[in-house]
Amino acid sequence: MAKRHSHLWEKSLKYIPGGVNSPVRAFRKVGGTPIFIDRACGCRLHDCEGKEYIDYVLSWGPLILGHAHPHVISAIKTACQNGTSFGAPTEREALFAQMIAEAVPSIEKVRLVSSGTEATMTAIRLARGFSGKDDIIKFEGCYHGHSDSLLVKAGSGAATLGVPDSAGVPEDFARHTIALPYNDIETFVRAVEHNHETVACVIVEPVAANMGVVPPKGDFLRTLRDYCTRYDIILIFDEVITGFRLALGGAQELYGIIPDLTTLGKIIGGGMPIGALGGKAVIMDTLAPDGNVYQAGTLSGNPVAVAAGIATLKVLLEENPYQELDRLTRMLADGFRRITQKLSIQSCITQVGSMMSLFFSNETVRDFQAVLRADSERYRNYFHGMLSRGIYLAPSPYEATFLSTAHTEGDIQRTLEAAEESLRQI
Ligand SMILES: *Cc1c(COP(=O)(O)O)cnc(C)c1O
């Protein structure tokens, strides 16, 4: 059993580039060999060497109900038995679209796709097609999937590997992307006033969660909204992480700022591959077949994924767990604050609802540059200390810590005990 991971890792390295199907999984930023997962239930992961962990990655955000929630699994089973894909409309898709439109303030109509990347890529194309303009504004450290125009200063996996921009993205594409510092209102205002004639859209994570969790300060989101309205620029909230995580209506409900388009993914698939983009009907109707912006997908609106999504949203609607999630996550964040103070470790702890980050930093982290200044060597040691004590954190300092409804106060206590031991040792 004990050698199982290194054996599996060797085999993976032989047949899969870098041994993984998504780069951050490779442990490059923390060193060592990834653990291989055998199964999971609730907030517990079990690896192939028989070890159990409390999971704070939750498949990078989707599993707000924890792993293998009985309602979700039962919906998936039932859906499978009736066929896994039709490439034709189903009743379920109409119901799902209605549920999303009723929950998310900015959404009148919604198109389903198969990943968050596809959702943001399509939202950008739609914004360009609708406005007739080519440039986009994004913010450093915000990740919007791996399509060409959006893979500029993109945080997350790219930051983990230390490649700010990807090879293979033609300069001609990147040229249309203006990347600005997150939370910097003056720079944004200057950029918009200078470029508004060519800017089709502003895309932002309303709470940045791909450079660790960096909350929007003061009137950052309000300013984006005001200037986009003033200059007829489409405002896109990328709520692939925050949608149905911070509230049923996502960050836009929490902060009371309504974008023109919203992208969703992760939670709305209940752990199955899905993405969505939605917004005002006048903009959404510019998509084919009504409009001239083309978008399509063989597996779009896949019946199994939609069934998992509906089951997840139903539980969230019935239980409305957001206050309780916030309370538990606050307990974890407060615990980290207490411990780092006691041990005189410089830290900045951020938390919004059920997501948080511990930065080993001596400043308040407000943007990507501050994230990069934090001590990633200390994170590496902390990560391995926690892993050996049965706590599974993201194998990178640039990712969020997520809670689910399956985590309990007991899990939080155990985690804080492990954190104190780990931090004492480094
Ligand atoms: C994960 C993520 C994406 C990309 O979604 P995929 O399903 O991985 O393609 C886009 N935007 C944000 C904010 C994300 O967190």
C-alpha cells in the first residue's frame, strides 16, 4: 500500500504530460508527489494508500454539499439509467435554466456549456459581437479559464507554474486584452476613460478567488458598474466560483451590484462538467440561432450533468446554508488568526462566506502583486505539515480554501489543532 502513490505517479508521468490532466494537481509549487484519490464522502477524502483527509479543495470549488451527496448521486444514477446524452432538448434543461434565472439577479436567459472556460470564452465573444468592439479589460490575478484572450496575467495555475502568460497565445490576441491591477480604482478609471471606444467588456471575479481569496475593496465593484454603464461597456461577472457559493444569487446578490452578463460553472454542475453564461435577454439573444454570435456544444446541457446541477441547487434552495457556512468558515479564519498571532507568524487571513485564504504576508493583501510578495516557501512547509496530519489543502498558495455543508465544528477544531502543530514546526 505505502508505495502505491509513487508507482501510480511513475505510470502517470509516462503516459500523461506532467502526470496530470490539469497543471496545479502536479504539486509543483509545494513539491513532492501528489496523492492519488481512491474515493470520497462528505468532507473526507481517502487516498490510494488508505489514508483519510479532511478536504478543503472540494474539487476546486464545485462540491459545496461535500462529496457524494446522496441527493446528487441518486439524481445522477436515475439520469444515467435513462440515457447519457441526446443532443436534443430536455425538460430538465428548461427547469434548470428557470432555477438559475430565478436565483441570479442579472440573469434573464442562460445558455449551458460544458466548462467554465467555455462559459467565459463565449461571454467574451458575445460581448464583442454585441458591441462591435474588440478590446477587453481584465484584472491581474483573476482567472477566467484558459481561452486565448483570457490567459493574460491569469493567476491560479499559471501563477503556480510561474508563467504569467502562456506560449501559443498569438500576440495579436493578447494585444486586445488590457490587464489592470485588481482593486485599483484610479488605474481602472484612467484605462476606461482612455480606451472606452474600443473596449467591449470588463470581466472580473467579483471576489477574486484564483490568487487566494482577495475580496473587492470598498466601491471597486460599484465603480466598475458605473463606468461600464457610462461608456456602454458590457460588465461580466465571472461567478464560476462565487455563483451559488456566496449566496444563491452569488457575489452580485451579496454586494448588490448587477452585471450585464454572468458566467457560472463549478457548483451548478454538482461535480459534473458544466458551465453557463447568462444575462439580459437582449444580449443573450445575440447568440445563435437567434443572433449572429456562434456557439454550440455536442454535450451542452448534458442530462446527467444537469440532473446533478438541479439536485445541488434544490438542496441549496431548501437548506439555505449560507449563514451557517459563513459561521464555520469564520471560525476557521479566526482560529488561524489566533494561532498565527500566538506564534508570531506574519499572516493576512481573508474570508468571504465559505471561502478563505491564509497568506504568509505582513500586509493586507489587496492585489496580485501583494499575493506574489507573500512567503510561498512557508506555504510549502505548512501544506506538507497539514497533509501529513490528514488535512488536504490546495497544493498551491494561490488557491482558495473552501468549506462545504459536510464540514462540522469538529472538523474545524481538528484542522486548527493540525495547523498549530504544523506552524510550530516551521
Ligand atoms: C475554474 C474557473 C474558471 C474555469 O472553469 P473550468 O471549468 O475549469 O474551465 C473560470 N473562471 C473562474 C473564476 C474559475 O474559478
